[in-house]
Amino acid sequence: MKPYDSFYSSGIAPKVYVGLFGDNSVAVLDTACNHVLKTIPIPAGPHGLVMTPDGKWVYASSDGDSVVSVISTASDEVTSRINVGSTPHGLAITPDGSRVLVAGYGTNKVAAIDTRTNTIVWKSTVAQPHNLGITPDGRTAYAASQREGHLGLVIIDVASGTQRGAIPLNHAPRALTVSPDGEEVYVTEADVDAVLVLDRATNEIVTRIPVGASPHYPLFTPDGEVGMVVAQRPGELDLFDPFSYKKTKDIKFGAMPHWIAATSDNQFAYVTNEQSNDVSVIDLRGGKVLARIPVGQLPRKIVIQPMTVTLSDRPIRSWRIVEPRR
């Protein structure tokens, strides 16, 4: 069997979208043959990137501007822009796709976009919010505040924007994700070579998972069985067991990895490499790199369409496996 045969059993090859910070654009990857189909220009500094659960829309923030661009995955064109205020950083989307939250680093606000109308429905004051995480039930968001004197996670009610509390941290929070069961928040901090685990029931850090130097974005496979985090300094993806809180494997692959997208079948991860200007495709079960895809300058955030998406009638092409660079 060829690699990823099961990945395309539906007859549709999902597309991957990559924010190119150095090119002021979003690259569109064809996963059937591992190449760039198109680059979509957007305003300066692509930072946050999320996709609606149906795979039809991508939202991209530009931290050199004040907008979030809305991209149709059917046409791969920007269909609208939403003014959210200066220097928007990370984005997060509710599991039902009804709201996109924007970390307004320059405005000291977290804003909520109603995706039905693409209008802002509330703003909540947070000191220099950087990245965001939303619980699987879509009710609660965690915003990483990076301003000195306010370092920590701010808890926000997604429906109203009302703040429900804050969890102080000793260092600036970098990136975060909520576990698929909704019970824990996993967060990385600047200058801390570990992933912190927050128990949502007590709002306390219950453990730290030691990983490679300068960890950034933590993520889980959709089934919650495998945890992973990029370790930027050694250029690796560290896998960990979310039940024992132990690192299980490190997979070296690129220079300055930044963000991860996991496929909906729990088998593969796509990881951006900011310094080597490519995306690594990683077999999570085999623990090996299957491909390296050149994409453009300074790739950061990345999202992938779900396998059930039926937006394209493009025929499936055979896999072209690109050997990793030595």
C-alpha cells in the first residue's frame, strides 16, 4: 500500500493552507502531489490562521495591518476583509465554526467574529493577547496575555465575551491548546523547556512535560491519543503521552518549526519550518518524515481541510514523496 492510501479513500485530496509571513501571502498545498497550487496575497504579516470545520473558509490575520482576511477554499480567493484593529495575532475558531476569536495584540482586546455575517459581536480587554485556545464544547476561551505584569491566561465566556477569571504564569505564554476531552489546557512559556498542563477544574498547573528546547505549539491528534509539540531549537516534533505525561519520541526534521496541523484520521502531522521555508509531512505512527515541501518565506501557521470535504472535483494523483534534506 502506498503512503496515505487511507488518507484519500474518500477520493478527495484535502488542501493545506500555510501563512507565509515573509511573503505576505497564504500558500495552498495540494496534498495529492505535495506542491504549492497557488499563493494568495493578503495584507502584511500573516499571523493567525484557522479553518471552518466544513473546510470551506480560511480566516487569516495580518499583524502588520488591522484586518482578518476571509478566503474561500472553493476559489482560493479572498472574499472579504474584517477590520479588527491594529496588530492582530493568533486566531481560534469554535468547534461549530460559528465564531472566530482574534487576539488583538495591538488593541489589548480579544474580539469575536460571527462567521455568518463576518462582523464583530464583542470585544474583551486582555493585555497584549498573543494566542488563544477554545474548549471542545465551544463555551470557554483561554487567551495568552504577554504584557509584563499581566502574564497568564485569561478565561473568557465565548458567547458574551465576559471574563471568568485569570491564571497567572511566571513567564510569557507562547501557544496553547485545550485537550480533546476538555479537561486540561496545555501551554508553552518563553524560556521554559516544558509543556505546562493546567487542570481546568482547579485552574492550577498540575504537571510539566519536559520536551526539547524552546517548545512552541502543542496539539493533539483528534482522538486525543497522541500529544505533540514543536521544539524550535533542535528542530523537532516531540510526541508525548497525554495520560502518563511522558515524552515518547522526538522526530527531527527542520529548522525552527512553528505550527502543526494534524489530519483528521490521527495519522499524519504537517509542520511549518520557519527557517528552512518548507513544510514537513510526518507519519505519527511510524515516527518518520515522509516529505518536505518548499512553500515560500517564513511559513508559520498552518491548517488542513478535513478528509470529508467535498469541495473539489480534482482527480487524485499519485503520491510524490520528497526525500528530506540532509
